[in-house]
Amino acid sequence: MDYFPVFLDLKKRRCLLVGGGEVATRKGRMLAKAGAVLRVVAPEISSELRELIASSGGELFAREYQTSDLQSCVLVIAATDIESVNEKISADAQALNLPVNVVDTPALCTYITPAIIDRSPLVIAVSSGGEAPVLARLVRAKLETLIPASYGKLAQIASLWRDRVKARFSDGDSRRKFWEKILQGPAAELMMNGQETAANNFIASELAADQAELTRGEVYLVGGGPGDPELLTLRALRLMQQADVVLYDRLVSDGVMELVRRDAERIYVGKRRSEHAMQQENINQLLVDLAKQGKRVLRLKGGDPFIFGRGGEEIELLAQNHIPFQVVPGITAASGCAAYAGIPLTHRDYAQSVRFVTGHLKSDDTNLQWPELANPTQTLVFYMGLVGLKEICESLITHGRAASTPVALIEKGTTQEQRVLISDLNSIADVVAQNDVHAPTLFIVGDVVKLHNTLKWFKAGN
Ligand code: SAH
């Protein structure tokens, strides 16, 4: 280890910053954030830095650096572009055993500043020992995406409840377990969603509960998008990585499943048309049972859970059983397929509205309003329509939509195997019959489909 990491308490302490340009201003900003009193020395000082000096209760010397500037300072930063001045500051500071940093000159530094992820009071510092600052910044960017902006709030609850938790659990082991559960469970999720009171109530009830009740689980109903794992939301990914058990169905792509926590138990609940691995009622009940065992249950669905996803039914039973849950939206197949096929769903010249329609005509509760669907300025996106394709096209034509209306059928949209077949209402069923098409497929009806040729991505298969 080339450098020893420490976190300095700079509150109300004087720090010397030599330099008044852009770099010095950036450093001044960080020092001010940490509550330092700024002493800035430079012939010219930026207006932002002047404001920072004033608000930190610091001092400003509009002149060249001199050794006496170091007096009563606890930390030194040299950000001038004159080498000889930087060298002198470094030598002077080291003679007084003051920690000194000369920007971008490791040889003159006794400490270096890391890339920072600030979720105060949680602060993460990343350093490459000055060898590869860009790499350190890339690592920071990765961590930024992994650690939600609201993570700092967890430290707040931890600090608020620390003494009470200590009183409740005298041995360190059960205390640690309790905190692990709180910081990865419903209380943490509530806190990060801005529901502070509910989070505190939850912790209070957990603390009051006896040991048996302490095992309360929760359910995450998560939209896994149409296939491409890169279309997952950050929240979806985070919950996928903390779940104990996952219930998934056929529409969830392999690429998405690979991102679920490795040691999570996996339960396939099927759902191919007419071949259900598990009845919906049983899925609903299983979610309740697993959560009651104290598990963090991920119900992972293709696309968006609230669009032809029966997500509403699944959480209804959870709500009745007072099981904490949250719903995470996903990119629905219509958006994903349209974007990846270069077909805008609305367009000033072609379509002023878009409808997502079920094509599952045989279901008892399907009763499509055909006359409404015939409106030529409206894009239609049919989900689950492959089997009924011919019937749907004929009904649209019968009710007045032009037989020449363009249709795009998108197979396995957004995945590596995506295929797009273009035709019109009159002929699409024949085109599909000739092309050995496999589920999942979705089709888009409307003049916007004309844009496919100009807007499609340049890649093989399209
Ligand atoms: N909740 C899902 C839809 C579930 S209904 C969502 O929001 O996307 C299942 C139907 O979605 C399939 O029959 C198919 O019409 C469509 N679908 C889902 N993923 C698809 C994909 N990758 N490509 C094409 N169609 C897809």
C-alpha cells in the first residue's frame, strides 16, 4: 500500500490554498464542503473562490505566497502553475511537518486527494495512488451508479437508532444481524424512497417484536425489460442483487437472469401461452409464503409489471397480508421493440396517439373496441397477438382501417436475435406464416412503421 487512507476532520480548521484559478477553486469547493476555514493566497482570485472564502469565515491575501502564510494552518494545497512556487510551498510545509498536496505533482506531495463519492455521512474515497487518476474516476463512476444517491440516509437512521438497538441486543452478533437486516430490508427501502416516518415506525416495530416476528420479508415486483439487460433500471439491478429468492417467468431473458445474485434461489413459474408452470393464484400465494419466511423475494417480470403483467393481482394479496412490497417499472416491450426497430410510436406527421392492446382474443375478458382502433392517426401495439394475428388484421380492415396500413412484427425484440418483418394489414399474416416466427412477438400497426427503413439501426438482422 503506497498511501495510507485517512479521513480528516477539517471543521473550523484553517487550510492554506495557494492559487486562485480554476483548479484552486475546485479544491476550495471541496475544502469548504468539509467545513474548513479557507486561507487563500494568490495575485488573482476567482469570484467563486472569493465567495467560498467569505462563507467559510476565511482570509484572502491578493499577493504572492510567503512562508508565514503557513502559520496556524493544518493542511496545505498548492494549486499554482509556477513550478518554483509549488516547490517552495512543498519544502516549507514539510519543514513544519504539515501535510501538503501540490496539484498533479505527486513528487511534491505528502498526501494525495482521492476521487470521492459523497453520500454524507457515508463517504467513499477511491485512489490509484496518483498513478492513474482517470482509472480512479472511472471506478468512482461505477460506484456512483451502484450506490443510490439516497444511501447516506441509511447512515442517518443507523445513527438515530444506534443506542436503542444496543440496549435491545446485548451481544454483538445478534446486533450485527439486526443491522444487516434493517440496512437491506424494508426500512432501508422506505428510507431511500423518502418515507422517513414509515421507516422509523418499521424499525420501532421490529425492535418491539419478539425473536420469531423478526423474520419479516418483503417482495420486490420488478420489471426486467424486454430482453436486453442494459435496459434494466438501476433500482431493478440493485434489488436483483440483494434478493434471497427469485420467481421469474419465460419472458425474462437469460442476460437479465445472469444479473440476479448468484446464490439466490431460483423458481421458474412458467407462463407460456396455455402451458402454465404455475397457476397465477399459486404464484400470488407463494410470494406471500416466502415473504413470511423472512425472505427478500424478487418477482421478476418481463417488460413492465403493470402492463399486461398481472402485477396488480400479485401485490393485492401482499397488501392484504401486510407484507411490505415495492414495484419497479421496467421498459415495456412496446417501447423497447419500437426503439430497437427504429419505429417511433408517435410522430407529428403520422400518429398523435398510441395504444397498447392485448391480442389475446380468446380470453374471456377481451372485448376490443374495433371501431376506435380503426382511427388512422393512432399507432396500435398488439401484445400477445401472434396466434390471433390474422383475425386482428381482418377485424381492423372490416372496421375501416386501410388494408395498406403498414405493420411491423418484431420477434424477440431488443435481444441479439431480434427480427423485424415489415408488411401491411392485408399480408402480414402470410409473411409470418412463411417465416417460422417464434414468441415473444409484438406487432405495431400504423403509418409510423414507414419510418423503419430510415431510422433502423445499422446492424445485421434488421
Ligand atoms: N409486461 C410485459 C408484457 C407481458 S405480455 C411488458 O411490459 O412488456 C407478453 C407479451 O409481451 C408477449 O406476448 C409479446 O407480445 C410481448 N413481448 C414481451 N417481450 C417481448 C420481446 N422481447 N419482443 C417482442 N414482444 C415481446
